[in-house]
Amino acid sequence: MASYRLFIKPSAAKEIEALPKKERIRVIHRIQDLSEDPRPSGCEKLSGQDKFRIRQGQYRIVYSVSDKELVICVVKVGPRKDVYRGGI
């Protein structure tokens, strides 16, 4: 299986930087793992959107997958209570 390229939106990068160091490292590793398997077990497709989400502890990583270009775009990272608010 071909490896996907990762793209992180600038707003998502800021959200990652704001995480506590220990959680930030875990989230970054989880995002890196997406390049090998863009739909790992436990990922869920968001209803009404072409986006997926995975959990990393109390945080959620929302991303889109383009199978044609082999690109994963991380859209939003944050705690569960905040990540789905305000449209994604």
C-alpha cells in the first residue's frame, strides 16, 4: 500500500502546539500513523461530511482523505467538547 502525504492546516498546527507536551507527542505520533493507514480501526466517518475522526485519549483528530492524490489533511485537533463546535 502506498504511503499518504500528510498536510496539517495552519489552524490545526496551532491547536497541536497548544496541547500539553505529553499529549502533543501522542497526537503527533497518531497523525504520523495515518500516512500508513488512513482509516485505522476506531476511526469514524463524520455524518454529512467527507471527513473522519480518530481519538487519542481525550482529544479528537478530524481529517479528510483524498485517495486519488494520496493526501491526508488534518483539519482540527482538540478536546471532544470543543472539536465539533463551530463547523469543521
